[in-house]
Amino acid sequence: MHRGSRPWDRRNFLRAGLIGTTGLALADSVEMPFEFGSRPLVKYPQKRPLIRLTTRPPQLETPFEVFNESLLTPNDAFFVRYHLGGSPPPASVLDPKTFRLAVAGTVGKELSLSLEELRNGFENVEVVAVNQCSGNSRGYFQPRIPGGQSGHGAMGCARWRGVRLADVLKAASPAAGSRQVLFDGLDRPLVPTIPDFVKSLELDEALDSGGLLAWEMNGEALPWLNGYPLRLVLPGHYGTYWIKHLHSVRLVDAEFKGFWMNPAYRIPDDPCAHVEPGMTPKRTVPIRRFNVRSFLTSLSSEARLRSGDETLLRGIAFDGGAGIREVLVSTDDGRSWSGAALGRDLGRFAFREWTLAWKPSMAGATAVKVRAVNRLGESQPMEPLWNPAGYMRNVVERTPLVVL
Amino acid sequence: MSPSRRPKSSPNVAVAWLAAFSVGMAVVALAAVGPVAVPEEPPRNPHVADAWTLPAGEPVFPADEEAMPLRRHCQLCHSSDYISTQPRLSRKAWEANVEKMRSKYGAPIPTNAVPAIVEYLVKNHGTP
């Protein structure tokens, strides 16, 4: 998809903007709607100015209006999230001519693959998939939770291209008794006592995940800050597994117990991954797949509309890979709901566009709410759920508006 | 593997990639379910690592007595915006976070520096 190639909402968005606030980032900073929410907009290599949450290691957030530009998030606006003080790796260690992916551990055949060997030795495949940070929207949790205080911009949808993780694992002939696969990239600590960023998957899961070892994003090489030259793409799974600058895939015959699998990145072991605010879960499990989320993207909070003017509400919905079945929209703050039209299906892991024409008839304050349902019948709660790490927010979001 | 530490590659790589790409890009069917097979071709844009430098400057903790333990022990691994963007937390929560950094995360913070770090956090980002 090309930016601006769709008539849908450009006009509508601009018009709304003319008579109200749009949240358009014209200034050099933005104010997130929570305490200590002031963020500079900063330009990084291969990126347009993005919302900087932290400087070292860098965490950059996509300005929300980008999600109304196109279903595929442009590479120069895609969010960035590193964990460790030595990140991002300097260009000098990312030479595409000498970069190698090692596949080792409990395998019959160890591999050391150049980018060219990966590209030429395995079938090349593409998938359109959302990547979302586990802590996307953490800033909105109440009570507040320490951690990266993201708004809704730590997510994005891209067309990824690479080879199947399963094909590469099979080429290494996993030994009988292999249990897990460990992924290591160049998100590295400065101090040797601090644990390297390593993530694990069960071997069966890794073989069935639909995962890619990807070098390309939206038709271009991965940007530096999104994992150049190779990253793991794990459709439907939280970004914590999408290891950037991936250089090592290691099979092991035991359960990996590294910091970044335990105690980090864990959720309460119950179907909704939540506890009462302030409580500690009895049992936790590693975070895995996205729950269902949906957003209004064509209007921002406190936008002003004119009574009697028709507007095309537009937004996005996604889930962990079942695919979106239905999007319901309320223009009266949740009293009544209408089914929105779903846009082109870019695959079950992609953002799904929704639209709904609306002609406000009553002046006054109102709010738009959006609620998606996936093909398994899973949906979003009307009231927010809480967990101690501030992961997986998926409450029905509410956008207050004013009709003049 | 150990990634190369050689200085960045020659522009020839870029030229080769561009040339190969200009042979033409295949039209790719959209993935309805999962990954789909596509013809092999090299990535489209060249390696432009020469321009890959981070913007200069980073937020630091104040140069006063109170913040000195954070300048000394926290700023080694992260910029001060890791703290300035945090919500207000209780003393107990700040103590737990510093302890997590130390014991689980492995941050080299000496035990005798912990009270002063917690004091600073409570004073600047503590719940009233």
C-alpha cells in the first residue's frame, strides 16, 4: 500500500483538523495524557521525528496520527524499543557481508549462514504482521505502573520478508530431546553482570509459529533501529520475541531460565492475564500472543465536528492471529453500537481497517468507542484490566469529541 | 557467531544490490493466511550505515549532591529520562524497583548507595 493512495480519510481528517485539535505533531514535543507525559519529538537515522520516551537505550514511539496514514506503518515511523545500555549496536558490527547467523546447540548439523546463504538457500516468504510492544499503552494504566510509559504508539504493522524459521531449524536437524530454542541478538548490556537479551520458545512452538527470519520490511532492508540486517518476526506474538540484529539461534534440551523470560515479561496465569490492582499473581507465565485491540484513528481526542456534517470514522483492529471478524462502533459513548465495514484483508496478523459513516445530529460532548471481535469470539473488556507489569492493555478505548 | 567488528563496508555492496534490484521487483500476492512464497531477490535499499549515528546529547541527572548516587550508579546503563518519565510511586515500590535492578538485573549498585538512591526517587517521583 502506498501512503495517500486511499481517498478514505485524508479529506475527512483534514476537515476535522480545520475546526478542531488534531494532535498533529507540528511542535517539537508532545504531551501524553498522563503525569510526566511530556516527550520530545526527535529525528533519528532513517526515521522521521518520533516521540522519544527514553534516550539510552532508545525507545521511540510512533505519533498516533501515523496510523491513519496507511495500514502498513511506514518504516520511518515504526516504533523502536531497545532494552540494554549497549544498544543499538553500531553499524560497524552490522556489515551485511560478514554478518552470520549461527544455528547451534542440540542440533545434528551446526549452521553459520550469511545473509546471502539465507536468501538463496531457503524459500523466501512474506507476511503482513503487527508488531506490538508488551507494554504498549502502559502509561494509561490506573493505578500507574513503573516501566516504559508508552502511549498507544509502540505498535506497527509491516510486510515482512525473509525465510521460515521452521525451514532453518529443520536444516540444522534438531536432536531428539531438544526442548527449547533460544534467540539472541545485539541488544546487549554494557556491564557483564547484566543479563544479555535472550528469549526462548518451545521447539514445537518455534516450528509451528509461522515465524520468519526477516531482512526486509515494507520492501526495504530493515532500518538500523528495527533490527538490521536480520530479525525474528513472530506473527501474533508480542515484540519481546522479535529479536533484532539476530545472530544466534540455539537449541537446548532444558528450560531456559534467563532474566528476560523470568522474572521479566511475565503475566498472571489466567485467561485474561490480570489481577486486582495492586495484587500479586499466584502464578505467572511468559507473555505470548496479542489480545484483541481496536482504535479510532481518524479523529483525535477532543476533535470538534459540526452537527449535520457526515464524517467517515476510520480505524484499525488486530489480534493475535485468529483474525478480526467484526468491529462495533458507538458514537454515543457506549449506549448503542453499530457494525463497521471491514476493509481489505491483508492477512490474519495484520491491522484490519474499519470504517463507519456518521452524521452527528446532536450538539454537545460525546465519545466514540470501538470494540473488535476476533474469529474465536474473543473481544475487549469495557473496563480496563490490570496486571503488575502493565502489559496487554486492551480495554475498549474511548475518544471524547465535541459536536458543535 | 561473532559479528564483524570491521569498519563499514564499501559502497560496492550498495551498488550491487541496487543493480540486482533494478532487474525488477516481482508482484507479490497478499498473504491471506500466514507467510507466502515469493521469488528471491536482494533487499531493496542499500546499506547506508555511514549516516547511522544517534542524535547527540542525552538527559542526565542533576549535578547536585542529592542526585550524585544516580549519576554514579544508574546513569552508567541508562539516561535519566528512564526516571523522569516514571509515574509517582510509593517508597515501597521505589525500594522494590531499586532492589530488582540490583539483585535480579545485576546492576552494579553497592548496598550502601541504595538508601540515597531511594531518597532521591521518593523525593522527586514519590506519591504524596
